[in-house]
Amino acid sequence: MNIIEVLSMEKPVLENEIGRILKISRAAVRKQINTLKQAGYTIKSSSDGYTLIKDVDLFNEYEIESKLKKQLSVCKTVKYYKELPSTQTAVKKLAEKDFREGFVVVAGKQTNGYGRIRREWSSNDGGLWFSMLLKPSIHPKETPKLALLLSIALNRTLEKNYGVSSKIKWPNDVLVLDKKIAGILVEMSAKQDITNWVVAGVGININNNLPKDLEGFAVSLKTILKKRVDISGLLAAFLMEFENLYIAFWKKGFKQFYDEYNDKMAYRNKPVTIDVGYGIISGINLGIDEEGKLVIKTSNGFEKIISGTLRELKK
Ligand code: BTN
């Protein structure tokens, strides 16, 4: 238990009660209270004790730690920074330094966030921007499956914790009411048949204001729920959900997830185009197969696609 959890249990809490629960001296309690105040918490003190004033916009390492109800077995270290150029770049540097699997870097704001095909990713204060270092024992060809897993984890997190139903636009955009609420970026390093590392970046629009030019295409959770959302709570819920999926994936492979992915898929059985880099494939989107490949029924037969940009073909 940490001091935030103690202060959240009841209001107000006396100094010696906090000391007793945390097994520290009253002087140490005062020191921790001061550190929290410096970190941005509002803590009122009176003769009845300390009262923590809750603020959903507070997003820092204490908040994240206190929301991670169970000890995570993969994502064991979560490091928070107020601002970074990009959590993705930061974790890729750690990966090269041989950091262990499960290292997560979160930023309150990114000044140089990027998405797939190096597109600029708007990352103001109020959103959730993080990257995870993963080291799965899989063939490099299988890493796109991780992006599919991440989008299922996010879809489940939104549904279970906020009652928000979302769709997955293949491969890994998460949409609510047909607008993008989150994007996932999976980058990796491999040598021949061995995957050295995978860095999975997730960007979720939560309480952030979206730039005007994105308003027609993107949406935030705050707009959907008509209230601000506790960002660290969402991160903790996501990490717990993802870990369960990731562990099940190690044990039994991807096949167990493909039905769920297809159920949640946007524009399924609809005419779509896929930009595969070397050309455009058009046809009916039949969903993914057991291997996680997208199956498109074209005028010449069936195409199986591993990566690309899908667009709905509007009549
Ligand atoms: C996309 O939809 O194109 C993927 C967007 C991924 C954005 C996240 S935010 C956290 C991490 N850091 C980055 O610079 N990018 C990813």
C-alpha cells in the first residue's frame, strides 16, 4: 500500500494513522505529504488529519502504481514522464540497450509523437501515450498478430470499464462511433528468424482536445462519456487486460482470438480498399483468418494480406 491509497481509504486521515498503516514515522509521513503536494496533489490538513482532494486529471507514477491493483507479471515497470518527444523512440532506445521485457514508458505529452507510416500523431496533455517493450519468442512474421491482440485488449478495456463499445479497423485502429479513439503502432527488430524486440506504442484520446483538422475523423473518450476520465485508471485496466491476452497468446497462439477480432471488426463484409504499399487491393472484407491475415474477396479470387491501410469503399 502507498500513501495515496491510504489517503483514498477514508477522509480525513490522521498523521499517526497513516504512519501506523505504512509502518513509517510521523516525520516520514510529513515528508511524503510534501512530495505529493509538489507532484501536484491537493491535500488539505486540519486537526482531523489529511484529506486528499481527488482530481481525475492527475496523472503521474503514484497514480499509476496505486491503480495497478494486482502485481503485473509482464509490465512490471511503468515509468512516467511529464513530456517526451515520443515514448516509442524512448522505448526503442531502451530495447537497443537490452532492457528487459515489460518496460513501459508513459508520457503526459509528446512533442514528436508518430503513428504508422511515420504520420504525425497529435499527443497533447490529457491523452494516454505509452509504449511497451516486449520480447516474445515468435517468428518476426508473427509480430503483426501482436497489433491485433493490442486492439482486442483496448476494445475489451473500453467495454468492461467504461461501457463503451468500439470497433477495430484492421489492423489496429480502435473506432468509436466510426471515429478513431486510439491508434496502435508495433515496431520490431529481428535477425533472420529471431525477433529481438517489439515496441508496442498505444495512443488513446482521453481528455485531450483534438486539433480542428482531426475533428471529423477522431474522437476522445471525454466526448463520448461527456465527462473527464481518470487516465491512470485506464492505463492500469489496459495493462491488466493486455497481459492476460499476451500470456494466453504465448500458451495457445493466436487462433483463440480470431473470432473475437472478427466480431469487433469495422467494415466487415463490406467493400473496402487496402493500400498495401505496392498497390491497392479492392474487394469484400471477409475478416481475418486463424493466422491473423486479412482475407479479401476480389474479382480474381481471395487475397490474404499482412499489412496495409484499409479504407471503406463508400458508394
Ligand atoms: C497510428 O494510428 O498510426 C498509431 C499511433 C500510435 C501513437 C502512439 S502514442 C505512444 C507511442 N509514441 C509514439 O510516438 N507513437 C505511439
